[in-house]
Amino acid sequence: MTWTQRIVGAVRSLRQPDPKPGQSLVPRRQDTVRDYPSAGLTPSRLIAILREADEGLPASMFALYEEMEEKDAHLYAVAQTRRLALTGLPWHILSATNVTDDSRRKLADQAADYCRHWLGRCDNFDDTLQHLSLAVGRNIAISEIIWDVVDAGLRPVDFIPVDFGRIIFDELDQPKLLADDDDREGQAPQPNKFIIHTPHNASGHPQRGGVSRVTSMIYLAKNLAIKDWMIFAEIFGMPVRVARYGPNTTADEKRELIHMLESLGSQAAGLFSQSVELQLLEPRRAGSGAPYEGLIQFLNRELSKAWLGQTLTTDIVGQSGSIAAARVHERVRSEILADDMRKEARTIQRDVLAPMVRLRFGHDVPIPQFRRITDRFEQRSAQADLLERAINKLGLSVPKPWMHETLGIPADQENKPTTPSNADQ
């Protein structure tokens, strides 16, 4: 390491003090209070919610996203499919791969073992990863790291998700957290204390990213279409009641007659004078039917495209497909999953693994890598073939711990029987 790198590391350590033990964000009463912005939602109201989020107050937008998934079964299904494809995979910690020096390789392996040990002891770490996956829709998710003094050093002992209602943004679009019910200005997250996952903020504007924002207008259109469809179904399935009265009928009798006709629709019974002629006209059933079902199916396909990049793995009603098309659509899903995995790994390495290593080993130790295990036989077989060519034909040296972790083969342990290799036979 050069002197310049040492100076930069020292400056960073001065700028980022050690995190304080314990929880900094105490629970507040406001976290249990819920708004319902989707009630009576209109296009103008939706635009107002999005503009409010752009101004740094995304609480209504986050509450709307939560309601959207609760009220729309198709949106809930595709959102869960996108997130579970990521969180359903097991994870592991790899040693840093860009290390060639033997001494630094040993330090890198020690750092990886250390992170693997302490994260494995945190029961809530998997829950935090699920919370961070919500950033796919909201484009931001924050979790607090609870540090404690163990063996004369700071160790992560717990992870607590931060309620979305506590997140605001300053004029530079940097996230801030509300400390209590009376806090309106918010506080900047403490260094090395919070995991901040923003997977889609390539432009530096977290409020305008996320798949939920893209699908909010689709949700509104679908919600309005379903309401109209329910009204249409109620009218279409009920006969029209027509009563003809005589010329001598008084105004009070007419009003009473109207009331009876209205009650007849729900009670299926009425009392009328002999002078009243009652008719029940059945509605005409056109062959083409109403347009609502086709509109909702179209909007469902748009939701699937936004979340999964394709439609064949969610719904094939009214569509024709082939094995080749299905494979193409599945490949699109795989590419999206790979992108989600890369972004998650980048966040965990930056906000979790890096502070753990620096607080334990200092700034000179390579940071381990966070990886999801896809556990697909085809991928492992291709990796094995690649390693075989790299080692035997190209003469490259590959670290054994990395090979074991990549291929999913446990390393040899003392006092445990193993299958002998060809070299031992």
C-alpha cells in the first residue's frame, strides 16, 4: 500500500468515527399510525403525492406503495416474485479476490471468516435482507446496525429495519431520519451505523426511482377500471324495474312508487296498487361483452413487464407462446435477478462488511464480498470446466478457498473423512 493510500485511509477514519453501541433510533408512536392515501385516489391526487415526494417528503408515497400491494393481488404476486427470487437464495461471504500477496491473502481470509462468523450469529440479518429487498419498489430501504462491545471490540449483534415513515430527504436529495414524533427536520444517518440500499438511483435522485413509482399510474387505472366494472356488473345483472301509473296518481303516490321500485331491487318484493302496471326488463347481453376485463388484463401484463421484464411466467391468458419464447422470458428474469444480486452485494459490502473489517482489522485489509448462492447445477458445471481449463491448460493459480466456495464443495476439516483425490490414489 502506498503512502497516499495510507493517508487517504487515515483521513477517512478521522471523518467517520466509530459507531456508538446500542440503538440510536428508538421506537416512536408515529411508526404504528397508518395513513390511507389510496382511499379515493385520483390522477391529480397521485401527482400531488409524487410531487410531495420529490420535495423530500415521501411518507405518503411510501404508504401508497404499501397499500397498492395489499389491494392489488396481481401486483402483490409479481412484486413478491421479484423479491423472493433474491431473498430466497442462501448467501455466503467470499474472501476478496483481487489479492495476490500471500500475507494479504491470509488477512483477506481471516476477514471473511470473521464477517461470516458474526453475521451468522445475527438472527435478524435475514429479516434485514428481506427489508432491504423492498427497495426494488421504493428505491430506498434503510436498516440500523446495532453494535456492541464484545471481546474488547465493536461487533454487530443485531439489525433493525427502519420504518419508511421516518425517511425524508434534504435539498440535495440525501436521506435523513426522523428521530422522534416531534422531529420535522431529520438527522443525517450516522456513519457505519446504517445500511442504505438505493438500487435505482443512478441519477442521484432516490425518490424518482423504483418500480413502484413506475407502476403507480397503472395501479390507479386498474383500480378505477375495477370500480367501474363492479358498478357495471351490479346494473347489468339486475333487471330494470318499470312501473306505469294512471293519470290520476298524486305526487305523494309517485314518490312512494319510486321508493318501492328502489326497494324491489334488493328485497325482491313490493306492494303495488291494481292501477300500477309493473314490468321487469331483463338486460340485453351483447356478444362482445364489456371492455373492463380486457383492459384489466392489459394492465396486469404491464405490471408484469415492469416488475419481471416479461409476461409468460405470470399469465398466458389470451396469449400464445412456445418453449423458445418461454426460455427467452425466463432469461430476462435471470438477468434482472443477477442485477438485483449485484446491487444488493454492493450495498452489503459497503455498509456492513467494510465497517466490520475496518473496526476489527484496520484499513489495510481487503474487504470480503457478499454473494448469493444460485445453486444451479448447470452454472457450477460450467464454472468447474472453466477452472479446469484455467488451472491445467493456462497454468493459472486459483486460491483453494475461493474454489471451494464457488463450487459449493466444503473444505477439508480435521478428523473428518474425505474422498481421496486422484493425486492421492
